[in-house]
Amino acid sequence: MSSKFSQQFLTAFRRWWKEQASEKGVSAAGSLLARELWDFLRDSTPARRRQRYGDMEYDWEHRVNTTSGTVGWRERLLGVFHSAYQPTDPAMFREMMTELPIQFDQFSFVDLGSGKGRTLLLASEYPFQRIVGIEILPALHREAEENIRAYRDSTGRGGQIESVLADAGEYVFPETPLVVYLFNPLPEAGLRRVIGRLEESLLKVWRPVWIVYHNPVLEHVVSA
């Protein structure tokens, strides 16, 4: 392993372990780690990798690379301690957007844990003022930037899209009306930090905020 990746891995693991041991206890954290690593190994088999290529239709249509099938083992291992990359299904995203009773051109769209950027591309189908993706893993962030460029070249859309390499828990939200998109992007402690930052932002500048939570494993954190 490269020294850069080793540093990223140790930083992510230490933070994850500290948070999990604090919330659940050392024994429960150890059991959870064992399950997560077993899932990682199981998902590394050739059969599971072929399954991950099942989301390629959108990529073929738009000449981009947002599939989970091409995510390298390093990023998948780091995802154990952040959140595994999984692109949003286009039909599901569009269905969620139709449920928002808003005028899109008055809102900014923020995707926390934006990965390779598929959701950012999908959001550009709507007249958001600004579309921002926050991704902590450098390799996925670089893929997102390449996908944004390719998408602009092939469709002429996406001029308002920006991918930011940052920790979602430290992100300063734009002081505009917001649609915040979550695809189960963080462990519980990280999601609590994000909600805390959002609450601080709203106390500073009150405006409408809609949270779209896909796969709401930690719904209790948001609803609280």
C-alpha cells in the first residue's frame, strides 16, 4: 500500500473506531468491524463485482463513469469507515424530485457523500441555482470532476455543478434555500455532525431546507 493511502486508511479507521467504541462499546464495535470487513471481502469476489456493473445503463447513455463496478479496492476499503459508494438509480431520483413542492430555481442542491457525481448530473436536469457535491475520498472526487466535464460535453448541461473535496461534517452550507441529498452517506456520529452544522447555519440565516434521505438507515438522527 502507498504511504498516502496508508495514512488515509489509518485516519479513517481511528476516527471510525473512536466513534463506534464511544457509542456502542468496544465489544460491539469489534463485532461491527468484523462484519464490515467480511462484507468487504465478500463484495470483492468476481461474482459480486459483476453485479455492481448492473447500473451501467445511465453511463452508456451519457458517456460517463458513475458505476460502482469500477470503484477500486482502496476506495471500497475506505468506504467501510465512511460509506460504501452506490450510485443513485435515475428513476428513483426523479421520483423523489417530483415529491418536492418547491420552485427549483430558488434552491441550491447539496449532495453529501457525492462519490463519482451521478446524483449531481441528475440534479442538473432541474433548474437549481447551484449544485454542489461533497466527497471525502480524493479518487472518487477526481472521478466526479471527470464525469462532470464529460457530461457537459455530451449534453451541454451541468454548468452549475461543482464537486468539492471535503469532509461533510465540516462543510459550511450555502446561505440560500437548500435541498440536501443524503444516500446514507455517513456513520451515525458523522451524520450528527452534519445535522449540527445545518442547525447552526439555519440559526444564522433562516431559510427553507428540504432533506431528501434515500435509504434512511439513520432516519432517527435526522428526524430528531
